[in-house]
Amino acid sequence: MHGIARALIGAMSILLRGVWDNVIEDKNRAEKIFSDAGLDYTFVRPPSLTDDPKTGRYDAKVEEGVTQGGKISRADVASFMVDEL
């Protein structure tokens, strides 16, 4: 890999790390606002979305933090959200 390519990859890595930190901070602020308001709520944070058909098979977890990995179809996420309503 050439020096310029390495420099670009390094710069992008630093930039994306900063963006990700902001996303996590925003997520934590939103959760606190809802929690402090005493509202009944469900945050839906699916992993990587696919265009696959609905399977009706998925796991919903109640936990804090960011779950890494996994894939789910948009149709299954939509089904879960409608069921939650």
C-alpha cells in the first residue's frame, strides 16, 4: 500500500471514530430523556439490515449497550415494531 493510501485510511479511521463517539453520546442522551420522563418506550436498534423476506424469527433483547454483528431483514424489523405498538 502506498503512503498516500495509508494516510487516507488513517485519516478516515480517526474521523469515523469521532463520528461514532457522537452517535453513542446522542444515543445515551436520548435514553436518559425517555427514562427521566417515565415514559413506556422501546428503542429498536437492529444490527445490519437486509432486503431478505420476513422470516418471523428474531431475538429481542432488553439490555444496555451496543450489540455488535448480526443481520436481520427490514421486514422482520418492521414486524417487530408493529407488534410492539
